[in-house]
Amino acid sequence: MIAAAAYRSGENLTDRRDFRSFDYSRRQQVLATRLIAPEGASEWITSRNLLWNLVEETERRKDAQLARELEVSIPAELDQTTREELVWQFCEEQFVQRGMIADVAIHGPAEGEGLNFHFHALLTMRELGEDGFGKKVREWNDNALLDEWKDAWIALCNAALERNSVDVRLDRRSIEERREAALSAAGAATDWIEERRHLIEAERLNYTPRPHLPRTPYLAMEAAQPIPDYKGTVDGVPMPDKWRQDVAAWKAARKSRDEARKRADEMEQQLEAEIAALAEKSPASDQADAEDGTSAEQQEAFDIIAAMFDPQKPLDARNSAAMALMVHHPEWQVETIFKKMLPELTNVQDVREVSALLTTDHRAARRLDDEIEQYSDWDDLHDDRVALRDFGSTLAENRTQPWAKVEKSLVQWVVGHVAETIKRAVTALASILRQERLDAQNRPAPPPDKADSGSVKPDASPTPPRGSPSSSLKP
């Protein structure tokens, strides 16, 4: 351990049992070191040399585990000061606060190693007493701790990358797991733009991961030198070409990644071109909408929602409308319950669809109520739903007003949670309507009827979205 600690720290340490010296003070890649000990241990651990001599002298068995070592990569995109702060904080929180002493050394890349910033943490194995080591703590070797440390390090690094406006994130998942997640998200997307973006992400991950390449063939490859023979054996058989095969596989995987990125970039450029083409607004009403801060879709969404609370409608219908809007409540996460209890819904964010189902299928409405009642916050949620239903008549009365004006007045008319629920519901429905409008414009025109094959009807327009007035859809 004394030799290991000297090598990692780039120092000259001496084994006081036989006075052997291990001098690695000429190492160039050691950027920073620190000995971090729990409070109390610092009184008798004054140096790295003393620490590891005590560790050696404490163990009696020749096969004893003297220490645990972790080698951890550090994002090269961060500056050295930030890297050091992250490492010291992580080791303090994850190791030292559990009772370990951490001997930490931050290393930079050697020549030809690219961006290989990392740190070594040598960790003691025994609990600390007033003047020395006590019993070994077996729990510190639990594999579950390793997973916990990995998650903690990723969270710490990603927070630092975000603070420093670096567009890179750490992710423990394999390439295949991340690609499957992107494909699942695409399948669950509620509009075609979101779906395409997830598919682009999946395509960017559609490549062969690079295999591990040992340092010797890697450095030879980077220096454009001949790859040396592999001196070992595979299953007892000499394989002198193994390193050359490893390098070929590594290069093929890198080419696969570059090709995937190129395909994804082309898909992204195509998507942005389609969005730009569809976003060109020609109707004169769009300019009028912009003047009062209300888009056509927002106004239409507000009109649809306000109509659901028309006082002339039955109480059950208004109750169903209020429940449909509760999916957008800012405090209670009821969307998961809706998806679980109403699997027949295609989009729980669409208040038109939810309200229609709850109004026509009383068993579904009862099933949903029974599930929600099991939660401790049900009384408060119920009160907000009733307040929303009763306030609906005010919404209906203001249907002719621009949504931007109504939105500003909501907080003066009704309690905050209900006002925020209405705002979110209008925003969500407006997004759905906008998507329906883009889909309608992007949909290929149907072939003309045989009877009218020689003419085109001048007033032909796309089918209006479900639940909206036919006159509100702009072709």
C-alpha cells in the first residue's frame, strides 16, 4: 500500500518496517492530491506516509485486504478548479462521512491519452478509534454502495456541467438502453414533432459501442505505428493477432458512431425545414391574434374549454369537464391515475377526450373516483374540482374575450391553484390543436373522386379536430 500510495500521489514514501523508499516524485500527470479524514482522525493521521504505514502494521494476515481503490473518470469539459471542487466534495460526502479515510489523487492525461482526466481514491477498511484503527467494516465492500456512489457522482458532475453551460451529460445507461428509451418515448409522443425528435435521438444512438482497447495497442494506433503482437493467450491458445483485431473492431465501432451521427444530423435538418415551412403564417387573423398576445390555437382552446362549462349543460357534464382539467393541476399528480384507470384514453392531456369519456361512460367515471379517493389529498383535490366547476360559468360568460386578457384576470377571480389549472389546460389543448393543424397541412391530399376527376372543389378544407367548431380550423 505504501508503494501504491506513492505511485498515485507522485510522492516519495518510505516503508518504516524495512526502510524501503518508493520515489515517484517525478510523475508528471498528478494534478492535485489530498488526504481527507473524518473529524478526530486528523489528530493522529498527519501524513500519507504515516497513514499507510499504520494500515500495513495493523493487518496481521498475509492475505488481508489493506484498502479499497476507486478509479473515477472526470468530465474533461470542466476546468481544473471545478474538477478539484467536485472530487473533494464527492469524497467527503460519500467516503469520509461514512468513517473512511480517503487518500485522493487527481490525474491528467498522459501523452497520447486524449482527455483522460480521472482520480484515484484509496480508502481505508477499518473503523477509526481515538488513536488507531479498530474492526473492519464489511458493509463498506457492499456492491450496493458502488451503485450509490456511481449515481451520486453522475448527479454531482451533471449539476456542475449545467452550471458551467456545458452541453454534455453523464449517463450510466448503455447505448442500447438509451436507444430503447428514446424509441419508447417516440411511441408515447403526443405530436409528430416530439415523436420525430425522439426518433432522431434514437438514430444518433444506433451504432456499435466501441470495445475496450488496451493502452498498448491504443497508443500505437494513435501514433500511427504498427500494432505489436499480443503476448498472451486466449483460452490457452496464443493469439498474436488479437490486438490487431481489437484495433480493427475499435475503428469499425467509431465509424459506426460517426455514421449514426451523420444520419441523425440529416434527419434533424429535414425536420427543422418541415417545421419552418409549416410555421409560415399566411392568414390575416394571425396578425390580429399576435396584437393582443393570443394565438389562434390558444383562443380556440379557451373557447372549447369555456363551452364545456356552459350553465345550460347538465351538472354531470360540467363535473366531468372539471375532472378532465384536473389532470393539469399544478400540485397533485393525477395524470398517472388517469392513465391507469382509463386505459381507453389516447391522450389524457386532451380535455375534450377526457370530458367526453367521463360524461358518456359513468362506470369509467366511478372507477376513477374510487381510485382517487384512496389518496390522502383527495379532499383538497375535490374542493379544487368543485371550485373549478362553479367558476366555469364565469369562463363561459367571457368566451368572447381574448384569452390573453382572461388569463391576466384569472388570479383576481379565482384561487391560485384553480387559475393555474385553467392556464395549463388551455396551453396543453392549444398545443394539441396546433399539432392537429400542422398534421392537417402536412397530410397528403386525397385523390379526387371519380365523379369529379376533372375538377377540384375550391372550398375543400381538412377535417376539423375532434371537439372543435368546424369554422375555427384554418386550412
